[in-house]
Amino acid sequence: MRAQVLEAFNTPYKFKDVPVPPNPTGQDILVKVGAASYCHTDAVFASGAMWQDLPRIGSHEFAGTIVAMGPDVSPKLNLKVGMPVGVPGRAFHPCGSCYECRNNDGDPEKYGVWCPEAGNLGLSANGGFQEYCIADSRQIAPMPEGMTAVDTAPLMCAGLTIWNALERAGVQMEAGGGKGLTIAISGAGGGLGHLGVQFAIKLGCKVVAIEASDPALALLKDVVMDLGPLGSGVTIVDARQQPAEDVRVSIFGSPEPNLEGEKGVDGVLILPESQKAFEYGMKLVKNHGICVTVSFPKEGFHMQPRDLVFRHISMVGVLVGRNRQLRAMLNFAAKEGVRAKVTTYKLEQLNELVEDYHKGSSGKLVVDMSK
């Protein structure tokens, strides 16, 4: 079968013919891949900054169809051969006995998304840049009616991560659950960010969408246009031209003397690996608000403890989410029409995709196996 293989770090993928994976055993399934999305973590892995296991077939956010199932797949999962599914890379073969697996908050029994022993498709095990891939039946979600593999693949990491980030920011994850909240998204024109704008608006929030590049701002304008009347709830901010203090006043009005912290966004999601983006977002948060960091720059972020101590701002981090969140997010996206802005490529064009990614292409870049 066709596959794209990373054989050495900081080198192009090699397009090769490799064996089809064997019939699945245990709780595994075999998926015929329909589409595989490229994520920032794929770029980080290819640079040699994560797992050192090579060769590797990448992509940890993909979608396809179940073609075979292991004998131990639980009937409770309601899976069957021929079912279209979305596959996130995280939590491949967790141990089943650690704290995370025993206290998994509604996920399949003995399945912990944050199990330290679990693997990750596309990183520690082969992922979606191939025609067929083995997955753990407990990590996937049925694809809702009306969704395609190209629609679904970008949601398997980007969509799930931003959904979890919004939940950590205090949004109730159901229609209308964000009413009364204003959420700022720093990096709103990126792969995660433009999905976050759509989710937040359709959950009932108001959104401050922050960007600092022309392509990202152009993508945001397209997203807002597609939202129709709901787009009036989005304020697009060019951080290069608009100081955070001015943005805060323009949205919430001038504060009373010595009460500057009473007005601002309820939460901010920090998506870029940028100290400036972090500081800009923190300036928008009101007292007792929350800052959710999704990015993990190697050099870290420098924060002001006074924001936590005197302004009582909470800081949390987010990495993807649980299986129950995956299913809820995917069903919400199908019902409410949340879709990534995608550019599609043939599998043979993966290195062209990677080049476009590093040039700053906006939206999500997806390999469409039907091309």
C-alpha cells in the first residue's frame, strides 16, 4: 500500500510501498484512511524534538472507514465494519491500570487518555499518512451523518483541543452554554483558532479574535462572513495595529478610576508560541478570569505572578481531550456546521503540503486519499 514515511529528522517524507497492517487483534481496529490532516505537532516531531522512533508514518488526526475489528472490541462502543470514523492519535494502547486509566471520567473502561504509558498514532506508532492504519477502538469516534473524511480529519486534534480549551475556560459545552461570556482567542486565524471562533460563537459566546498576520486575518474575515448574522459577535483584532488596552476599552468601555480589572474578557486561549501573544492576551483578561495555554514553546512563557496573585487570574494548560469530549465535539460540529477551512493534497504531494505549511498557509492542510 502507499505511504509517506519519515526516515530521518529534518528531511522530506519518502513516498513508499509498504505492507498493509495485519488483521487487528484484541481491542484494535483496522481503518481504511480517507483523509489525514497535518498538525503543528507533526512539524515538531519531524524536527526531532519529540519521540526519537524512526522510521515513522505521520499524522495523528485522520478519518476513514473500519474494515476489520479485533475480537475484543467492546459492544458498548457500538462500532461495526463499514462505519466511518474519526481517529485522534492520542492514547493508543494505554496500560489500563494506572490512575489515569482507572479514573477516566466517563471514557471506556480502563482507557485513560492521559495514561503515561499510552502511545500516539503518528508519533510513537504509525499514523494516517498511509492507506490503512491500526487504531485502538476506544480512541475513535463514529463520523456523524453529513460529515466527510476531509471534514472530520482536522477535528481529531485541532477541533478536540480547542473544544477542551473552551471548556476549561468556563464555557458550558452545549448550545447556549457560553451565553454571557466573552472569550479572546490569540491566534484565532490558525488551524485551532478558526475552529475555536466557530465553536465559541455557536455555543453562545462573544469572541475577540486576535491575529498578527495578513493571511490569518483574511481567513478570519472569511470565517466571520460564513457565520452570517452570528458573525456580529466576533471582534477581529490586528495585534500589530491595536494595543490591547485600546481593544479592551473599545469593547467594554472605559473603566472606573482604579477599577481597571473589573472589565475584560472572561477567558483567553493562547495558541501561538509567542511571548508577545501571551502578554497581549493577559492584558485583555478581567480579574478572576482564566488563561488557557495550548502552545508549549521550548523556552516557555514568562508570566507576571501579580496577575495570578493580585488579579486572581487562573492559568491552566490543555492537551487534546477525552473520548467523550471527542464524540460530543464531533456531533456538535456536524449539527452546527463547524468546519475547518482546508486545502487538500494528494498523498504523493505531502512534501508540497509541508512546504506550504512552513510558508504560513492558513487553515488546515489535509491529505485527501480520494485524490
